[in-house]
Amino acid sequence: MTSRRWWWIGGALLALVVASAGVALYPQYGRPAVGASNAEIVEQLRGAQEIELLSLSPGRPPEAGEKFHGWAVLGRTQLKEAADRAPILDALAKGLAETDGSMAACFNPRHGIRAVRNGVTTDLVICFECWQVKVIASGGRSETLSVRNSPESSFEALLTSRGVVTARGLARGKS
């Protein structure tokens, strides 16, 4: 190899190391959840000033209408009180703790969470069927985590109790 090629390879490796170090250097408060452990993500959600739970359509989204990271929004509800948030965040924490890291090859999300903490928005697009949570931070950085489907019943119960249409409810003929 020529010295010029080695220079490019070395430069690319240096850029990769610097970028990786930058991900680890976010301050504790207000940082996007991407790169955090499963437990840290839930704790960051617990500290959010705003949390919204969304009901998503897992099918191909229509051209028109509200979307959440490309998925059609069926409805949404604000979780303003700690009593509203606790069952959802506790269930999510349980589902993230139960995982062995495996995920299915599909992605049919039916739920989403938008959290704002210290001006930083973190979105979760959740597919309990496929055992995946896509965590998307402000600026578009994202990662995929594994989750079990145990939280789904808590999410569905809260949404339906507030009159929000869910994909599971539509499939069962309920609105």
C-alpha cells in the first residue's frame, strides 16, 4: 500500500475514535437517551418534563395524516401526572429488564413515546410484537434496543381508558 492510502485509513480510524468518544461525553442531564443503557433510558424518561404516549398504526402509513417517524398516528395522550407515568414507565422498565437481547426481523410498531427533558426530545418507536424499541434522539441519532412484550397490556389499557384508538382495538373491531 502506498503511504497516501495509509494516511486515509489512519484518518478514517481517528475520526471513528473521536466520534465514538463524543457519544460518551454527553453531560448526564439533558443528554439524548441514545447510547444509554436500558435502565438509564427509563430513568431519563422518569425525569422528563413532558411525556406523551402515542398509538401507532403498524401498517403502511397513508400519504396524508400525522406521522411519528414515518408511522401513522392513531392517537396520543399526555402523561402529565406521576400517577399516569408510573405504570407505563414501570412496565417499560420491566420489559427492557426481561430481554435477553433477541429481536425479530420485523418491525410493526403500535406504540410511541415522546419525552422532553431539559429541552432535549427523545422519541421511542416501540414494537412489542417484534421485541424492538427504536430510540431516536434530537438531531436524528438512533439505536435499537430489545424489549419483551410484557409492557404492551399496560400501554393498551392506558390508551383505551382515555379513549385513544389503538391498532389492537381496531383489529378486534373496537375503536
